Amino acid sequence: MQVPSTTATSNAASGPVGAAKTATVDYNQFLQLLIAQLKNQDPTKPMDSAQFISQLASFSNVEQSIQTNAKLDALMTSSALSQAEGMIGRQITSADGETSGTIAAVRIVSGGAVALLENGSEIVLEAGVTLF
């Protein structure tokens, strides 16, 4: 029994050109597959030791990637919060120049931050925004 790779990509036949379906196996699923493989192997033809070591190395890589991603997420959130603290009370103008005001709060969202102004407006903190 072979354990599939942790990430597999195939082209979607019915989707738009260039669209792809991605099938992924998360940490728990990978562990379950590895255990099932060990339980169900033929005792007269045990798994090749090199293949087993390779799968254990893959398991270790998946675990390390998950831990690294969690630490990176925490670091990015901490950095965004530190930067947001310094923006409260400052004046801001949107990239298009149409919205401006004093920052009352900053909301951290996926992929960035949004400044909430005292007048109730919101400005996404992106390239072209001016703080003064």
C-alpha cells in the first residue's frame, strides 16, 4: 500500500482554462494513512525500509511545516499589532485621496490591516496611503 504525497495537483477538466483542483492531506490525515499502511502491510512482504524512512521523513517535514507556519502567523500578528498601536490618533489619507481623517482604531484582517476613522470611514492600509 502506498501513501500518497502530501500535496497533489490535477487540472480540472470542466473548469476554466488554467483552473486547478488541489487535493491536500493535512497532518492528522497523513498520520492516519501511515498507521493504516503499517497495520495493513503483508507480513510476508514487509515494507521496504528505505521507503519507510522516506515516509517518516515526509511526516517529520509536515510536522515542522505546521509548527513553522503557526509561529510565523503569531509573529506576523504581533508585528501588525505593534504597528497598529503607533497609528492611532494620526491623520490618514486614502490612496485615491477621497477619504481622510483621524485614526480611532485599527483592525487586523487577513493579509493586512484596516484603519477605522473617527468619522466612521474605513481605509485599507495599502500602498499609496498617507499617514501624517
